[in-house]
Amino acid sequence: MGFRTYIGSQSGVYRLDGEQLEHLGLEGQRVSAIYACDTGDGNDLILAGTYGEGMFRSTDSGETWAAANEGLTASAFRTIQDDPTTPGALICGTEPARAFRSADLGASWTGLDGIKQIESVPDWYLPYSPRAGALRNFYSPPGQPEFLLGSVEVGGLLQSHDGGGSWALSPVTVDDDLHFVTGHPRHADVLYASLGWAPLYRDQQGNEQDQRGGLARSDDGGKSWRKFHTHYTRAVIIPPSDGSLLLAGPAPKVGQQGRIEVSADGGESWTPAMEGLEMPLEDMVEVFTAAPDDTI
């Protein structure tokens, strides 16, 4: 089965249709987040979030583009996805770490400004950017449409119990460097968080430094967590087609010597999943995502 795949690059947007790669415009724009869907009228809607130049929108499969920044107060994007709490809505995460919702397929946006009320927001940061943290992804457990989670690098795990109206930070052991949060497709209380090594306070030292990073699991909806390892990890996924598997992409160094591992027992034990790939990887796995047929 073939898919129309949209790719954000350092030089605009491309579409991969079968084996044909076509440039769709926004040349010169660094596209750091991208979203596409079939609108049912023969065209695809595409949203391209750039890294510093705002959001662009196409309603004709990339033939033409227009700015789509109404309501946005950030210009660097890290994720654009279907809002798991609001049917038909979209949600995006940015640098600095803020969240915005759209009810009109990205034509305009509303800030979920309760995030600004969190006490530690002034301390959020990124080791590689002057902006105050990055909101990298959102997740809502099955059957809990008001419960919205967000991963903040470097800030912590965001939790909202009212669909994004108000927010609080939830501790994940000693970790503040959250890269991705997800969960089991059938068991709402089972959550996973991938973690980096940076502390919330840059001068923080001591034994905790050696305990940060890796992959954490919660069996009680985020009230408590336990860690499986402490290698730097950005990517984790439970394949929608096989809820018995868990994949992670840890690395012993940031952006170097990455690998893919799979667990069939919720993270208790791991085996390599690198067949067909060079091991270790030159870089590391940034993100896993499910294809339209639920493969990875």
C-alpha cells in the first residue's frame, strides 16, 4: 500500500508519492513540524510549522501556501497533531514551550495559556536554543478525553485534567528533560516517557545526574514512575497494530551511537531490533510514528 508522505526539510516541503519526490514550495524555510490530512474534496490540507518564521498552510495539496499565524504567539514549532481531547481540532507545540489549539484546520489558533501559570516556567530552557523549552508532543490516554499530557524539554511532564484549560507539572522520578510521552492503546493507566539528561536547573549537580535519562513507565496514570535504563532517549512507541510490543531508541551519547530495541513485556527486558540497519546508528532515533496502516 502506498501513502502520500509529506516531508518538512531545511528547504521547504516535499511530497513522496510512491517513488516520486516532488518539491512543494516554501523553499528556504526550515520546516520543523508538519501535518497533513485528506479533506475529502480531492485535496490534502498541509500545515508546515517553521523554526522561527511561523506557520504556513496549504488547502490544495501544496500548490499554494499562505501564512496561518492568527492567534499564535510563537514562531518555532515542534509538533502539529490531531488534538486527542477535541474531535476535529488540531493542537501544536512550540518553542518556547507553549500549546495552541485550532478548531478550523489550522486557519486560526487559540493559546492554551494555563501553561504560563506554572511556577517553574521561567526556568525552562533548551541547551541548544535561546528559547525557553520545547513542547515536543501531546498524548491523551484512551477513554479519558479530558486528560491531556505534554512533554517539555527541559521543563517536565505537563498534565491537564480539563482538556488543556489548566496545567500542572507532574514529576517523572528525578527527570525534567521530557522528550516524548505516550501510553498503551487499551490500558489507560499505562504511560511511557522518554527522557534526556538535562536538569531543570543548569547548576544542579549530585547523584541525581547519574540517574537521569532513559525510559520510564507508569502503571497508575502518571502518579508514580519507574525507570528501565538511563541512556539518552528521544523516541518510544507502542505499535497500534500490536499493543504487546514496546519500541525505544536509546543512545549512550546525545545524537550518537543510537539503537532500536524492542520489549514484549512492557520494558522489563529488551532485545535489539536493528535488522537491516547499521548498528550503532550514526545518529539516533528522533521519533517513531505510526503509518496510516498502523505499521511504524
